Amino acid sequence: MHNRMVFNESQFGYSILFRYFDEEVQTIAAKFRSASKYSERLYRRVVLLILTYCPQECTRTIFGKNCKTRLKMENLMNNEMLKYVELDFHANSKVMAKALVKCTSSSMKVFEYKIFLLLANKGIFAYLSYFDGEYLKSFTEFRECLQFIYYIKQFGPEKCQIYSFLDDCERMFSILCATSLMAEIEGRRNSCVLSRFKDFKLDEVSVLQGLFFTVIDCTDPSLMTAANDLDRYVLGRFFESLGEIERSIAIYRGSLAEYECKPNVNDLALRVQKDHLGGMIRRYILAMTIKLSDDPAIIRCLYSILEGLVLYGGVHMEVIWFFYSLKVYYEVAIESSEEFLDKDLTKECVMMLNLVCQKWQQIRKKYKPRTVQLPQILLKSMFGDFVIVDEVFEENNPFEHHHELSVILSSIKLKSKHKWFGEVNAFEAYSDSMWKTGIEWVDFWKDCYLDNHSELPVELLVILEGIK
């Protein structure tokens, strides 16, 4: 994808890649210490760190607040901008783009230089706000970058070499803009209560969905191939970012559902939107299978997949068991001290499955694979605190479903005693449909893994054969 960094080896692994990023940052820092004027080549290296998801722990020496390298980086950019009166940093994006196209129409080289100067300036400052945790500010600044890119493409020449760079920036800045918005929403979670859910949906979620479609639209399918391990790292992070955005859209596009919380007392909770939730699961499967085999983020992806399966509702325990077994395998295979359960809802789902799967391991051989499904889950807030509800079926006693489910849940003191006033399904048809969906996710994992790793290790092959 963004494979313009130079490596001595085409294959090296996550730990060496991490070390390379660290060395690249140190080289950039050294060059800024000796720099006396703006250098486009140096700033391209800085922008490339952003476009290739350079880990934040590597970039603190150049992006950290009040560090000397960052201050010099900002000063050199600002001094270069002052040379060009038409580059008004605070001007309207449309006005700026028109003025830039008009005053540089006679020289393509000057046109491209000024576009890079302005966009790199705006993009780096937006990323610094993001790095500092000022998410509302970074959201606004990245959005301005995207507006500028849109108008340059609209008013600029039909063919231009810098457009490839603009596409890369549009893709990453859309992701960072969405990530900033999600972090800002998370930061004011106490005000995001279900009582104002409809008002919330009309604003933030529409912007988030627009950014998601922008990323898809400006991503050429030819970019979805990995020539080396850097490409695999970037693509893994890319699909992980898309999964995170779809997760948020699935929650924010959810609908309010009524359930019986006490005898003759009803309450409202949130039912997550399934289309985007299914998309989230597939994005995280893509991410984990393309990642380098020693990348600890594989575990984070699996936690998110398990969260998606719980929130989807009705997934068969054998499908849950398959992905849970992958989690157990990678937790042993990849030694990492990193904490991946950083979201309350993810933690709540994974912790519940830890208990459920411990019990299921003891009793799974007693039951037919298609007869035990997880219940439906409703959310009391957009950030967690779920409610387990009984499914409503046309049949009074849909063979063994309720009995087997209650055995598992009651054994871990989780009772689905809440009655849900949702749609009514015919159990057998519903079970068949959910089994097909679950097996499609398993097959998708297998196909994606083989596409990127050529063959399955014995341990993963055993896990896969356990569900067939």
C-alpha cells in the first residue's frame, strides 16, 4: 500500500519492522537538529510515518509535546509558508484551492510543490493535535485537509503526478478524522445516553459513515496486495481501522428495542445494527490474517471479532468456540504484555465468553453443533452494560434450544430472563440461517489465512477441523 520506504530485506517480521520505524524516527530527528531551512524531502519522510501507521511509541521523540524536534519542525514549516502569500493557512478550503490553481497554472512543478507544502503542513499539525489527545481539534483539522483535497481535485488539472499522494492522504486523513471523532465521542460518553440517541444519530454517525465511504471510494483494489512485510503491516492496520469504524457505525446506527426488565415493567435498550456488525467481523478477520505472524495486534483483532459475535446475537456456540480457540492459540504463540481490552464493551464481551467457553469445553461433546446458540444482546448504553434477552420463536418449545442455553448461562450466573419484544422467528429456519452465516465467517478466515500464509500450521488446522 504505502510501500515507499526503502528496506534491505523484503521479509523481516514485526519486531524488526518496529525497530526500523524507531531507527527511521531517530534519523529524522537527527536531520531536524542539523536543518536550517525547510526541506521537502525531509517532510515527505515525516508524512510517510503518518501514512504507514508508524507506532506512536516510536514517534514521541519527534511528535511529543514541547520536544525540540517538534518545535523546529513546526517553525521551519511556518517559515516556508510565509514565503507564499497565497497560502493562507486559515482560508476557506475552496477559496484556497481556486487561488492556488489560478496562480500556478503556468507551472506544474510549482503547483505540486505548493500543494504538498500546504497539505503536509495542515496534515502534520492535525496529526500533532491527534497525538496530543485533542480529538475535537484534530477532527476539525483533518476535515479541513479532506475539503482541500476535494477542491484541488475538482479545480486542478485533469492529470497530475501529485494526485497519487493526494489519494494516500485522503485515505489516511479520512481514517484519522473518523478515529478522532470516535475518540471524542468516547471522551464525552456520559452525555451519550439513550434518551438523546436519535439526536445523536443525525449528526456524528452521518459524518462517520461519510468518512467510511470516502476511504472505500479512494482505495483502489490494486493497493490491496502486499509485496513485503511493510505492506502487510500497513494493510493489517488499514483493515483494523475499517473494522473499528464499522463497529462504531453498527452501534450508532442501532435501533431502540423494548424488553421486559421486570414482571410487567418494560425498558428500552439498544440493538446493534447487524449489517455493519457483520462488516466489522469480516474487516477484523482480514486484518488478523494479513498481519505479520508475530504482530501482537492479532490478539486485539480476535477480541474485536469475539465482541462482534456476541453483539450479533444467535451465533452458534461451535462458531464462537472456533474463534475463541484462535484467541487461546495466539495468546500463547505471541508473547505480549500489551493490554488489548481497552474498551469496556469489548472487555465485557470477552470476559463473558471466557466464562461461557470454559463451561462449553466441558459439555460440548454432549450436544449437536447446530442446537446451541448465544442469546440476543441489547445494550443499556453505547459503551457497554449489555442485557441478555430471550429470543422469541413461533414454536412454544423449539426443541432443545432453550434448555441447552440455560444450562450454560445459569452455570455462570448469567440468566437470559428478560423478555424481548423484537421480531418473531421460526426457530429451525433461524438456526439454519445463523449456522450458514457462522460457517461463512469461518471459511472466510480460512481463505484469507491461506491467501497470506500459503498453509495452515498444524495447531490451526486442528482448530479448523474441529468445526467441520
